[in-house]
Amino acid sequence: MPLLEKLAHFLTWVPEKDYEFYLPEESSTQPVPEENKTQQQAIFPSVAVNLEYVKTAYNTMLNSDIVIREFNILARNRQYEAFILFIDGMVNSTMINDFILKPLMLRNSANSFEGEQDRVIAEAVTNNITVRKIKKFDIVSYITSCLLPQNSVKQVHTFSEIFSGVNSGNCALFIDTLNVVFDIEVKGFKQRSVSQPQNETVIKGPHEAFVENLRTNTSLLRKIVNNENLIMESVSVGNITKTKCAICYMKNIANDDLISEVQYRIHNLQIDSLLSVGQLEQLIVDQNTLGIPEILSTERPDKTSQYLLQGRVAVLVNGSPYAVIMPATISDFMSSTEDANLKPYFANFLKGLRLLAAFITLLLPGLYVAITCFHQEILPTELLFSILPTRQNVPFPVIIEILTLEISFELIREAGLRVPSPIGSTIGIVGALVLGQAAVSAGIISPILIIIVAITGIASFAIPDFSFGFHLRFFRFIFILLGFIAGFLGISIGIFVYLCILCNLKSFGTSFITSACTCSNKKSNDYFIPPIWKQEKRPAFLSTKKEKNQEAISMKWKN
Amino acid sequence: MNQTKLSSLEAISLVLTITIAHTVLSLPRILLNSTKSATLLNLLYVTGIVILLAWLIYYCFKKFPGQDILDVSHFLGGNILKNIVGSLFILYFVVSSSILLRNFSQSIQVIYFPMTNVTFVILFFIIAMTIVNYLSFHASFKATSFIMPFAIISVLFLFLANIDNFSFSRMFPLLGDGIIDTFITGIGNVSAFCGISVLYFLPPLLKKPENYKKICIASIIISAIYLFLCVATLLFMFEFFISNDELMPLYSATRYIEFGSFVQRLESVFLLVWMIVFVCYLGITSKISILCFKKITKIKYHKPLVLPFSLFMFAITLLPKNYAESIFFENTIFRYCVWFFIFAFCIGILLIANWKMRTNKKEEIS
């Protein structure tokens, strides 16, 4: 870019093209527009041409796991050239042998039956004229209904559909003279079985977590929701990987605009690959401001179902044991699945504790620095006397001291996560011993600071959502710097700017702080939860089709 | 687009923020100096007048639904009057908030940063204000509604925690320097309710415009209670002539709070809350100024205006040569500005516009 042009660009202001989406107050029932499907290569009638096409597409000369088995089909005593295509390791070989190849190749009563070519279904005689309804012989329906004893057989017409099926563990059956291919489900790859949640454990509650297989995850949701209104739309994302995703929502509860917006964003992703839920989350959020999470991710099917029943939308990604839920507010990041299983007093007590934990994580080190550097008067004299001697021998200024310890703490935490689990605890012990005891004995760090950093660390682990906890841990460094530069002045300015940034955030058309904002606390938007019999309405910010969650008097047995 | 509009609580918070920002500085001292021991009585009297004025503002805007003072000025005197009123409002908000910022920064500097140049303290506020203004229009308004309860609680706590230090006999003589000083010249204390200036811009910003009346009255009543608590605390604690020397009278009152020997000297905690409120105030005034400028110049985007406005405010903040000059502006000039511009001029415009509207309707019917 020439210098003058650069200068002109610097001096002029170009309006940003902000993407605006607001969830309306009233739910609209506009139908979702169908996407324009791109033209795709249709199946050729000649099996030889199809074979060549498949071999070229799959690079069979290089790919060792692509299996093409050519054979002749026997149908009504006639032989047709055919081949099946599948990927070794992803299919159940017994099923292919017993339920595809045997019925098609071996002579049996079904494929050797000749019968009438054109079967008369009905016959009527009117004014000496005989009217006959004849069913023409159709090989495609004959094969589907007589020769393939499989529960899931789809007829597909394009190669992209075939490849999509084969890549996900299906078997494609090509037959000469037909411009249709049978996509037969014979999945049989090894997968992890449903196990306990690793990161979101609860005491009273189900102990099932999502796995890497999309279909298993959808079945887990179906099992819990147990309602025909649960929709699971299948979408492929990624030009290369064509990763299967499922957009899940309750069609009679979720707002149509919200569903359309999720569909719109996911359908309009022009990426080569989608490998995890984390990637999808970053690709569909409104703003990526300062790393504040705006979409909830969970490994728990019960939590996902709970949000689906509220009227939110969840997205599952094949290969990822997590679901992303949208929209999400700050309250969701501070809630645990345990809350719903506890009595409201205890649940709200825990929620209050978590709020305190969030404040401590974000502000405690910054406040400590501010008080130590500028506002010593706030410390009671006795406390000041006990702190002073411990700090006297420390050679560093407080900012260096706290940054060293905070960064060391983060290092220990990161190392503990990355090392194999048997030696994970060793890292903790070594870290605690070296950094705690030894550093204090050496007079490098004051004991009070160890207490501050330890409380901050513990508080950060009390935040139920990992992403939100991470965000708070990251931001505490900014507050430490602000506290060091200008004491409470810096902290107060930091709090205000941070609060404004939170207020500015939107998650799929809803305000991020809706549930925490005192002025919008109506219709079940509250941070603290009421008793279950009082949870009559769904959150107002979701603008759901069904406002009521339960009857006004839910415990009718009392009347 | 309902999410970009203000709820009733947010709107009330805006009015309160302006009052609280002034109260943190020298407003209670000004009130006490003008009406002495009769300040509480005067405050009740003035509150009644301001409630009437707020109702009048609501009544005048009833004929102009969804319009603010600039739209009404445009209806009354075309673009010329609209530009004049808009420019006056910009000048009022920018100058008053800049001078207040100077005073506040000067106080903070004296208390915490005696070795630092006041410009650095001012810069902190200006940078925060600029960042916030770059965010969406609604963000700082919403943030204000979060912070406002803490500000009110802080003053309530200040009042309750200092009860032991109160000498209730200080409210006597009840009529202070006499009836004339309390009820005639004391009318000047309506300037304490300077937050009323925001009411002129609220109608188009409200989520539920039908709540405008409730907002007008509620914001004045809450402001009055807040002012009453502040003035009562100072009046019962100090001799009003002693408080004259203090930078921030409320800050002085916080120094006396103690619960046993462990909880003492909580003034910095109070100051933390008040500093947040003050940044809120700066955010609101600068945003309304930008809104005015955008409206009178018919500019589509507000973001390019943020930096020039911030620089403009920063420049005005540095104009007073010393603290005495800026305090003179706050104590004297600002009071008259509020009187003549916010109460007399703007209400006058609204009344004449109503009269014009009525005449136009009569002409249409005839």
C-alpha cells in the first residue's frame, strides 16, 4: 500500500460492519428458508464408469483401507454387475457378508423367483372394458424390499452423498444400469463406551457423559428428553472433513429466530475442517471480546437436556464429547448441574459462594497490591503488624513478588494438566514444596502472598465452567497491574470498564448479563434459583414459544 | 431492537448517577452553607418543587411521544433552535463534567497521590471514559444500573455507621437563618437535582415510554432520599462551618466509621465505590453529549466522535489554573447554569412548544 494511501486510511474513519442480531421479544413463526444445494455429480448408469470414478476419488492405489468388492447380483434369475464400497475398520464385516453379499450373490428363493413381469394389482370391468392397474417391475424396489435384509437402506443419487455415507462407516452398493446407489448402514467401528463425566462431576445426579460418537450422543439426549418434539438436524461442516454436526432443539419451545440464527451461522461456515466443539464455538460467537465465553459447553447430556427444555439450542459435533449450548448468560457459567438436584437454600448458598469465588479470582491479588502500595490505612493495626515483619526480608517490590508467584502457580497448574495422571500429584507436591515452603524460607516471597495466591487459586477452581474460570484467571493480571499503577483508582476504573464490556456482550441476540442484571430480573431470569415448585416460567430472555414451564400449582397432591 | 433501549431502573440510575457524582464532591457543603441548620427542611421543600417540575416535564413531553428536547426544539424553532439547544446541552454536559472531573481528580491526588501530577489522575478517567464510549451506546447505561445500588448502600451505611457520632441538636434552629433564607433564597438549592437534565433525553431511549412519569417522579424521590442522607450525616456530624475546609465532606465522614478495633478507616472502600460512580457519570454525560452532537449534525455513526469529545473534555479539565478556580465554577457558575438552563430555559421551551402544538391543533380543527 503506498504511503499516502496508508496515511489517508489512518486519518479517515471507516464504519465497522457490525453484525447485529437481536432475539425479538415475540416469537415469530416464519419458516426457515431452505438452503440452496450446490450441483453435485450424479451417479452414472454404467457400473464400470462408477467404478472408475470411485477409484479415482478415493485414490485406491494409495489408500489401503478402501475396499471395493466386485461381484454379480442375481435378481429374478438375471445377473447384474455390481460392486460394494466401504472402508475397512469402520464397518461390521459379518453384517456385510451375511446381509449384503449372501442374499445378493447366492441363489435363494427370493432372487430366483421369476413370477409375472408386470403384476396386476387391481382389475375392474366397466361396459365390457377391462381396466387393469398394473405394477411395473422395478428392480430398485425389488432389491430394497426383497434382497437387502437391512434396517437402514437409503437410495442416493449423487457421489457426494455416497462418499459422506461411506466416510461415516456405511457401505455403498452400485449396480449396473441403475442410476441409484444403495447406502446401507453397517457401521461397526470401535468407540469409547458411555462413561462418567471427567470435568463436570456431580454427587446427586446421572453419571453419564457424551462420547465421541455423534449418534450415541443424540441417543443420550433422546433418552432423557423422551419427546417427539426434539429435533436433531444434521449438518455437515468443513469442505474437507465434512464433519457431521447435529443442531438440537425443541421445536415447540425454542424461538424460531434463534433456531434460524444458529442454522444460518453453521451453514455459512467456509472452513476446510472442523475437529472439535471448541473450534465451532469460536466460529459462531457474536464477538470474541477479550476471550469471554459466550457459548456454554458441557459434557453432560442431562445438563444439555435441561437447557433444551428451557428453549435453547444445542449443537453436537461428531468426534467431540461435548455439546455447545446457546444462548448463554453469565449466570449459566456460574451454575452447576448439582444446583438442580439440591434444595434451593443450599443451591443458592453455593451460587453465592461461586459469585464470591469469581470476585476473589478476579480482584483479590489486585486489591492486595493496591492496599500494599497505596491504601495501607485500610489494614487494621494488628494485621499490619503481623504482615510487616514477613515482608521486611523480601527483596522484591510487591508487583514482582506477586507476578512471580502467580505465573509460577499457572505453570504448576498447566504442568499438572499436561503430565500423565500418575505423576500429576507429584507436580503439585513439588510445586507446593518448592514454591511455598522453600521460597518463604529463602525470604524471596512473603507468607501472606502465598495465602493470597492460594486463596485465588482455590477460588478459581470453584468456578464451574472451565472457560469462564480461565477468563477470570487471565484478567486478574490486568487488575494486578491496575492496582499497582493507581491503587483503588486503577481497580475502580478497571471494574467499570470490565462491567461495561460484559454489558456490551451478546450471546445469540441476548444480553450476556441478562440474568445478573437487577433491572431485567423478571420471569425466571434470576441468578438465584427459586424452589422447583416456583419455577413456573421459562427464562424471558429466550422468548420461547411456551412461556410456562409448569402449572401455577405444580404439587396438585397438596390440594 | 428492544435490547438497546433503557428499562425504567436503568433510566432512574442515570438520573441518580449525576446527583451522586455531585454529592460526592461539594454539593452537600454548598447546600449546608446556603441554608445552614435548615438544610433538611429546605431539602424537603425543594424536593416538592422539583417533583412538580419533573411532573411538568412529563406533562409537556406527553404531547410529544418518543421525542426528546432536541426534537421538541426543532418543532418549535426549526433547525436553528434545535442547534442552539443541542449546543447548549453539549456545552453544559461537557463543561460541567470536565470541571467536576478536575475537582474530583484534584481531591484524589491530594488524598492518595500527593507526588503525582493531577494530569495523570485525570488521564485515568479520560481513558476509561473513551474505552467505554467506544462500546455500544447501551453498555455504560446498563453498567450504571449495576453500580447504583452499591452507591446508595454506601451512603446508607455511612449514615447508619456514624449514628454514634451524631449530635441531633445541630439541626436546630430548625429554620436556620430565617424563613426567607430557607424558603425564598433557598429555592436556589433546586440545582442539587441537576440529574433532571437527563430526563429531557429519556423519552426516545425508553423501553416502555409509558413509564416515563414513574421514572421522573421516582428518580427525584430517590435522589432526594440520597441527598437527605448525605446532608443529614454531615449536618449531624460536623459544624457546617468546619466542613467548609474539606475537599470532600462525605469522605471526611467516612473516616469516623469504626466497629471495634479491627474494622477502622474504611474511607478507601467508600472512595472505591464513588470512583466507579464517577466514571459512570463521565460515561453518561459524554455519551449524551455525543448523542446531542450526532443528532444536531445528523451524523450516522457515533464512534468517530468519541476521541474528539474525550480530547475536548481533557482540554477543558486542564483549563482551571488551580483548585480555587474550578471550585468557584462548581459552587457558583454551575448552580446558576442549572437554574437558568435546565429549569428555566428548557421547561420554557417545552411549555411554548405545547402551546404551539395546541394552537396548531385548534387551527387544524377550525
